[in-house]
Amino acid sequence: MVNKNSCSVTFQGTFYAMDKLSTVRQWISECLAKPYLFRLYAPPSIQTATLTNAPPTVPVELTDDNLSLSEVGLAPSSLINLTFIDRIQQEASGTSVLRFDLNQSVEDI
């Protein structure tokens, strides 16, 4: 994990094209200090727009955890955006969202 500052953390993980979104969600959950609720979004693209009938300039929320990364247009590589549902609560607590051991290995870039 890199790019830690006061408002963002970038997670980096490697998954297979046939891995399900549930695998990505589980991996993210295991990186967090506690079970925060979060949403995943695919970046705007022609491919995700075609799959979801959304305009190609709009991020698409990834809600079907049974779909593979390939099925939602995230393979062979992509970025997935994450937003915390309870972000206000997390910010008020003043604590890191990452597990302690992972937080210790974060590098600023």
C-alpha cells in the first residue's frame, strides 16, 4: 500500500480475471482495521458503460459480487474506486482505516 495522506490511501492488489468481486471485497475487508461498510466503483469507461447502460463518463457502482472481474470489464487490469459508507464516523474517530500492521508499512509518495 502506498500514497497515504490525510484524505486517501491507495490499495494495490493482484487478482485473476476470473476472480469474483466478492474476492476483492474480502481482501479489502481483511486490510481494514474494523469492518467498515464500503462501496466499489468501476472507473468511467466505454466497456463498463456498455455492460451497464450507463454513460461512459459516469463511475459505475459494482454491486453484483458473483460476477468475475472479467465480466465487469476490469480485466486484464483496472483501478477500482472505494468509498466508505460510514466515512464521517471514521473521520470523527481520527484513526486509520487500515489494520495496524499494514498502517506501519505504508509509504508516502
